[in-house]
Amino acid sequence: MKEFIEYIAKFLVDDPESVVVEETTDEEKKINLTLRVKQEDVGKVIGKKGKTAIAMRTLLTAVAAKEGKRAMLEILD
């Protein structure tokens, strides 16, 4: 799942080298992903009215559900 979010984010930003995704596990079935990008690229990852971020979270939820897990995505600058 980490690689999936990283792949999407790298195509959205101007500087793909700055994309960092950290994965932590709280419980057995809950995964927290933190996406960090440059300040200039935060708007591109979030999108207008947050639609890009919502779409990324929806895709992440679907991928996690296939594996029987729950996932959460947090976007930081």
C-alpha cells in the first residue's frame, strides 16, 4: 500500500524526489500512511476542494479492504 500511494503521488507533484511515504501499524488490521511532499506541491496532491486527496483515500481503502485491513492516509507538507 505504501508503494501504491507513493506511485500516485510521484505523478502528481513537480518534484517526485521529495515524495516520502511513511507506514505505521497501530493494530493488527489498521495501517496509517503519512504522505510528505514539498510545500509547493501540497495543493497538487490535495486537488480542488480536496477531490484528489479523497480519490487517493478511496483507492487506498479499496486496496486495504482486499487484504482485510483498514488504512488511513494523512497528507503533510
